Amino acid sequence: MAACTSLSAAAQSATELNETASNFVRQGDYANAVLVYNRALQLEPKNIITGKNLAFAYYMQGQNEKALTIIKPVLEDEAADDQCFQIGGNIYKALQQYKECEKMYKKAIRKFPQSGPLYSDFGELLYVLQDKDAIVQWEAGIEQDPAYGKNYYNASQYYYNTEDNLWSALYGEIFVNMDPFGSNTAEIKNQLLELYKKIFTNPDLLKARKNPSDFEKTFLSGLQKQSSQAMYGINTSTLTMIRARFILDWFAGKGSKFPHQLFEMQQELLREGLFDAYNQWLFAPAENLSAYQNWINTHQALNKDFVALQKNRQFKMPANQYYQK
């Protein structure tokens, strides 16, 4: 019986060993994952999937020198996918080999020009290096892979720190809809109310913007029409009114020239009677958390419908709706 068991183990394929090791990864048992991936790599030394997975397991263990040794030949293989380069980037950054990392990202993006995660990771590297081209990468990621959310988060934070309130607000709101229950969502939501206060600080929204694009002119003109509501202060209630009127005007006027998934979603929420719940969720926690809890308690059915909608939909930005030019 023991001999049969030994023969059975020896006969395991690299694919089966990969599956076993992946189960260890999911359990957080990286030591066993490394052990089994190494066995799989002995069976198929040029297997890209095994090499990628083994490098990742070493990286998760903090054994970055070993991880680098494994990932380098993987990255030279023509069959390497964009995830291989993501793992490679993480390893290079952990080792603080920034020049090699930058060189690798440039190669990766030439090979995978529509990979949002690569633009996001490369931008994060440049940001750490205090290179202003970080935003160039995040914008490229938004344009090339609009359904990937992390570039919106990074760009929103970048613009927030450079006082570009318009794009920080737009990208921030897109991001929180893409990832409504994510770890970074509360951070962005806390900034949105402040951003709208800043947008309305100048009585003439267009004059506050240098060389606005046609999209920016249309967007700001639409907000300007509702600016009389800002006289009462910017809060959840006034923003809900301003934004509802803005959406109605957007689709009735020049905004129809600029198809935009975020605004189409807001229009749908208006039709379904959930726009108030959406704005409460978006702005009220930052304004007054106890008041938001009270709103939920007094609007339980409405809030339940909105939460159900969030859980059952997947918000994505489509191609050809990039207006930051």
C-alpha cells in the first residue's frame, strides 16, 4: 500500500501540484505552497504558471531575493502575461530596485498597452519616486482600461492633493461606485463633500478653471445653473437637489454630446426613486454620521432597496467615454 501511495504521488502532474499549492496560498500557508510549487517546477522547469505562482509565494513570505530569481526568467518568456509583470513589479519594489522596476514596467506596458493594473502599479512607483508622470500613467490606465478601478482611485487622490477639485470629485465618485464596499471607499467618500464645497467656493465656476475642455465647460456650466442652491451651504440635502437638477439638465441639453456612465447611472437612480438614498450614502457619513444613521432608521425600506441595488450590480465605465484631454 505504501508503495502504491508513493507511485501515486510521483505520478502527480505539474497541473495537479499547482492546484494543490494554490489551495495552500488561499489558506495563507505559503511555506507549503513554496514546497509544492518547487516540486511542480522540477517536473516542468519552463512552466510559466508555476514560475509565476512560486515567485508570488516567495514574495508573500518576504523571500524577495528568491522570488526575483524565479520571476526573472518568467518575464523573459514571450508567454508571460501581464500578471507576471505585476508580480515582478512588486518584487522589484520590495527590494527597492526602482530603476530595474521602471524598466520592467515600460516593457510590460509596451507588451500589454490595455492593462489597467500595470498602469496603476507603474504610476504608484513613479509617485513614490516623486515623479510627476505618475498621473500620466493613471490617466493612460483610465483611457486604455476604463473598467479597472484602481486608476480612478489613484488619480482622484492625486488631483485631491493638487487642488484639481473637478477631476478629483468625478474620478472619486466613479471609483466608489466601482468598489462600493472596498477598503478605500470610505476615504474617498469623506473627501467628496469637501470637494464640492471647494468647487462652489468660486461664484463663477468656469473662471476658476484654466483652459477648460469642452467636457469641462459643459459640466461646469451645468453646475453653474444650480449654483443659487449653494447660497444655503453645501451639504447632503443641497447637493442632492443640485445634482438632481444637474442630471435633468445634462440629458436635456449639451451634456448629451458626452455619453457618461456615471451620469446615466444617476439618471436611472432618479427614475427608480433611489437618488436621495444614493446621495445620502455618498455624502452624509462625512457630514454627520449620527444624522445619517437616523436617516437610515427613518427610511429603512428605501435604504434596503438601495443597498440591494449596490450588491446586485457591477458598475463599470465603458470605452470611448474618456474626456480628460
